[in-house]
Amino acid sequence: MLKRKVSPPTKALELKKIKEPEIIPLDNGIEVAFFNLGSQDLIHVELIFDNGLTQSSNIIIPTAVSELFGTASSSFGSGEIAEKLDFYGAFLETSINKDIASISIYSLTEHIDDVLNILFDALFNLVYPQNDIDIFLSNSLQKLKSELEKVEYVCLKTFNQYLFKDHLYGDVISFSDFENISSKQLQLYFKSFYNPEDVSVVVSGKFDNSSLYNSLNNHLGLWKGGSVKKNIPSIDKSEIFKLFVTKTNALQSAIRIGKIVPVKYGSVDYFKLKLLNTILGGYFGSRLMSNLREEKGLTYGINSSFINYDAASFVVISTTVKGESTSIAVKEIYSEIDRLSNQLVDNEELILVKNYISGSLMRTVDGPFLIAEQYKLLSHKGEKLAYLEKFNAVIQEITSDDLLQCAVKYFSVDSFSEVVVGPKSNN
Amino acid sequence: MIQSKKFKLSNGLRVVYHRDESSPVAAFNMLYDVGARDENPKKTGFAHLFEHLMFGGSSNIVDFDGPLQMAGGQSNAFTSNDITNYYMTLPSLNLETAFWLESDRLNLLDFNQNSLDVQRKVVIEEFKQRYLNQPYGDVWLLLRPLCYKIHPYKWATIGEKIQHIEDAKIDDVKAFFFKHYTPRNSILSIAADLEFEKIQEFSNKWFSSIEDRNEYTRCLSPEPVQLEKRELRVERNVPNDALYIAFHMDNRMGEDYHVADLISDILSRGKSGRFYKKLIRDNPKFIELSAFIMGSLDNGLFVIAGKPVKGTSLEAAYDLIRAELDLFASELIGERELQKNKNKIKSSLTFQEMSNLNKAMSLAYYELFDSSSGINNEFLKYENVSSSAIKRVAEKLFSENNSNILYYKSAKDA
């Protein structure tokens, strides 16, 4: 007889040891990490620069530099690089966040040599045509205006602005930031912050190691230049703020509740906070989801994130709720935060969350591209892939008592700040 | 190339299996052949609401997600106008947990009033968050009924209106379950690192005892051929005007489906697409302009969506787009441009084969409308498209009488 009431036996999850990449420096010292582990004939080459949005006081400049990379070069006019890359079926992706900028190429392995030649031309002979810049600026400004209609966006911006008051992480944008940006400024920014001293390269997929190395070395290996990056001052606390921004006619309110926590990446408290945050709001079965969504139906979704920038770590809970339910939602969020400091997490919940985290770790290293992605994030923090095993092992050892102490230390309710953006204050 | 094996249980459940030895993470995907198109016109949004209820516990298992998380897994689902698709990813070594969970909710869902009450509220918040409380969020609520007069594609998966979701009753839930959630009406696909025999064993153990319920025969009225241009003008509190043009096109199995898909790529795939080159960069009249197809199983839509720059009226914007579309009729596309778009599709299709979850989802979907092995012929269908086919299909597709135009005006301009 089939026993439907009982779960089939589950096995303990063991995170398989992931092999560290082969790292070979180019002639000028740029480090290239090779993950030659693919089963499909695909390749991803990523250049990672340890310089993010914080290097400029107007974040539109680094944003434009990143977005418009590959528009033109001294050999190819506006649009010709995209045309060529598209012909090979390759994808050029650029991104920039607070701390890192990246330039990526995805290609079928058969075309990688041609594709890299186009990429290097773009990199070394880069041109930012003024016409493309102007179009980018005016379109971005319009898109920003559209974003400002969304309660979630206004809430995010307001929260970050106050959390990181007077700090570059606050990235306050005003409409005038979009004015008068010249090709020269972008060119200068690019030259300063996309340089061989601040770059590392990660290659993943399926390819011939030596021919790829040669191809990289013949171009990137000749690159000269020095770093001018400025250090971003660390920030480990902020003043407490409680703000309400009225958005007339909105049907829902966006809520953010959070705080800066003074912990270092990879420290013991850092791991405890990771676990604590997951219990609170880091997965589908979290306490916030169970309470606000599955019990009370106040929201479509709520989550809590524990985010680590190079110069700050912070926790933030965010959700969007029915306008009329704003105060009850805020109250319930604080009550869930408070419960962490008053009540031990029971064993079943603790085991479940630990297993959930192990499973998630497995998912983050599923396949060469994802392994390369983890490597990128870790090596920016000065860690290796072995960190993931350590992470898993440390998490498994954490007890309910540890979590209670951690909550008492960092999660006292009155230390949190909040922003609500919604139809009207009904407090 | 994605190798797969398949078999069918005596109750009608189809199972497709792909083995991937490189990944420790398995994907377990269950597709139910039911979507918003199968709903009662007075009870729209139900298929999607039902999807939420599938996580509210089954007759033997109170909590669906807990045991899965305990096994290191995660789950989610989506509902479209055509299908409802549930998926889990978990370590291959705990794959049986997924069989246990999925089979119990197919066997008998726990019809629970409390779960219905709560999920109704959750879905109403989802409705507001995605469709009402966002600039341009209601576009599909307007465009669908403009394009479809008869066929149930005339409402969005979230539902025609909130009222319909508020009115959902527990008896509706039961009836919907027994009508659509049957082994015969579902396809299980798995990508994992286990022996094929193990998959057969688990499938038999957990699914074969589920009764073969009545067969549901879909009988939808086809949308009549559109005979004249339709227009709708609305004014909303948004920062920018927007323009949407939708044309009726072939269904997913149709001969011209891949041609239309290529046409949408030619127009708007990336920065070398015609729209970006001509109407965003060289003659900057749009902030955004894109073309895409809905890919639906019944006759679908080819959609163009754009936001003109300030100073360009919606009428002028329409004329600019129209001129681009008319080009297909007057000029045969060059070989290089066509080849470029085919190359891009080839590489996109290869990139999609990277993850077990993508593979499992695609296999189930192909098994539904074609055959799981059909996934490997997909590129050939694009490869075979000729420039004259592009011209022929574009002429038919972009006929004015086949167009539905939504002028979405910013009230702030007024």
C-alpha cells in the first residue's frame, strides 16, 4: 500500500567540492580564470572591473559609459559593432552596480575568435558618438519619469537615499544630471576606470584553452594603464528615519523597512545574519510570507534581503500591500522582527531553512556559467569557490541560541528605519 | 540536441525524461493542459487563481512547500492563456520527494475554504500590483478585447475584472479540478541524473494508482477573420504617450509561425534591428519600440509596442511604423540580414539548453503541441524560411484590415 502521508526518505545534501579554476596571468599580469567545463559549444568571456557607480558623483555618467559601450569605435561607426556581433549570433552584455562594472560576451564557440576581435576593437578604439549619448540621455530621463510613477520605485529610491545619507551609495538622481554630458566626459571616465589594473577575466563554457589564452594574451595582454580608483568610505550605521510619501490615487502602498548592520563579509555574525534573514523573509516559506501572504492575504509577495556592498551591509524588507492595509502590514512586519529576539527558532524550522540554503547553494553552481558567476562575486570579495563549502558548513553549525543572540544584537525593532509610499497616511 | 525518452501510464499521464549527468540539480516539471482560454467567460482569472490553490495542501499533505524545502528544493508555477505549468528544482538524489508531492495534489487537492479566501485576496493584490497600480499596466486588459471578439483570448490570465476573482466559490474549485486536473490532461517532464528505469519506477509508484478521470475535450469558437481596422483611444495618468498595434497571426503549429517570429526579430532584435537603427537612433522618434509575438497555441498576435518621443504625436508615430511595415511588401529582405537573424536564433536556442529547468519545461511544452523530440527540429524551421516567405507573410500579416491599434495617451500632455 502506498504511503501518501509520509515523505519518501530524503538524503542529507552534500555540496560537492567545486574545482577552483585554472588561473593564468597574461603578459601584463591580468589574471584569467578558466572554467572549461561545458557540454554545449558555448562560451562566456567576462571582463570584471573593480569600479562601480560610486566612482562618479553623477551616476548617469558611469551608467552611460556602461550602457553605450560597443556603440562605435574608431574603425566602426555607430551601430556597426552591434551589426557584426549579431551576425555571429553573439551577445554583448554590460552591467554596472555600486561596486563592479562588467563587460561580457556570449558566443557560440565556433565564432569566438571573430567575436573577440570585435570586442577588443570596441575596447581599445572606443568612441562615444554624441548623437547616441543625447538619445540615451533623453530616453533614460523619460524612462525615469515613468519609474517615478511606481510606488515601489519611489520607495526604493527614497529608502536608499536616507539609509546612505551623504554617502555615494545613496545615488540620488536629479533630472539635471541628464544634462550636458559630453562624449569627452564618457571617454575620460572609460579610460580611467576600465583599465588593466582593475580588471580580471573569467572564461567559462567549452573551448580550447591554449588558443583562447593566446587570443586574450595577444590583445588584453598588451594593455597598459594604471588605476585611479578612489576608496569608498565604509559606513556601519545610519540615523533612524520614518517617512511617508503620499502618492495620490495609488491603489497600493510600497513599504521598505531596514537598517545598516555593522558586520563584515564572511565574519561569524555575517553567516548568522544570512540564516536569520532567510528565516525572516528570504524564501517562499519564510515567516513574513507565511504571515502577510499565506495567513492574511495582505500582499502578493514580501521578502527580506541581506545585502552586502563593499562598504556597507544592510537588511531590507520590502513589499507592496493594499492601501487600506498599510498600517497592519507595517505592524506585522515589526512583530515578526521582534519575534526573532524573543523566541527561539524551533528545530524543525531551523533544519528546513538550513536544507533550503544548501539546496540553493547547489543551484547557484549548476553549470559552468553559474560557477563562473559565483567565482566572479567571490573573487571580488577576495574569496575562492571553497568559500561556498565553508558557508554551507558554518550555516549547518548555527544553533537556535546563536540566532537569538544575533537577533538581540542586530534586530531590535526600534533600530529599524522605514519608508512607506502610498495613497494616504492612515496612521 | 536534447535527447529524451517518453512513456505513458495506463491512466493517460505522459512522462518525458531527459538525462543530464553534468548537473546535480534535477528539474521536475508538470504541465496541465488548461489555461485561461478554458475558463467560463463569467468566471475569468480562475485558472490562475487555481494555480495558487495548488500550493494550499493536498488530501494527504498539509503543506506543499515545507517538505520540498526540507529536501533542498524550490517550486513555482505560471499560468498562461494556454497552459498551467508547475515546476520544482531539487537535488537529483531527493527527486522522489517531487513525485510524492506532485502526485498527491493530482490525486486529490484539499478543497479548503480558508486557502481559497486567502488566495483570493493575494491574487487581487497581484492584479493591482501588476495591472492596475503600474503605468501602462492595463494595456493587455484593453488590447485583448480589442483584438478578440469571440475567442477566450479576449481576457487576460489574471482575469477580466477583480469581481470575477472575488466571486470564486469552493464548488467552482472542485469542478475545475475534476474537469481539468486529470492524468490524461497532464504531461510530466523531468531532467535529472538518474537511470531511466528509476524514473519509470517512481512514475508508476506515485502516479499509476491515480484514477483516469473523464476526458476534457476542448471546443473553443475560433476567432473570426478580422475584416476592418480597429482603433481604441484611452487617456491615462502616465508620463508618456504609448502606441500598441496588434495583428492576428498563425498559431504555434501553423506553417507561418516561424516566419512571423523572424519578422519580429528583423524589426526589433537588439541594436541592429530595424526599429532601433532607424527609429530610435538615426531618426530618433521613439524612446522604445519593439515587436514580438505572443506564441499562443490558438491563433495568436503579432504586437508592436512603442513610446514616441515628446513632440511626436501618436498619429505620426503610427505612420512611421506603418512605413517600416510596408517596406516588407515593397523590398525583398537581403540575404545577409536574414542570415544574421537566423544566426541569432541559433545561438539563443543553444543558450536555452543550458539549464535542466529550461530543458524540462520545453520538453513538456513540445510534447503538448507536437512531440518532445520536436524541440530538435525547431532551428530547421527557422533555417528554411526564405526571403520570399518573409515578404508573403508580412504582406498578409500587416494588412490594415488585420490591425488593432491602441492609442494610449498621457493625460499630463492634455
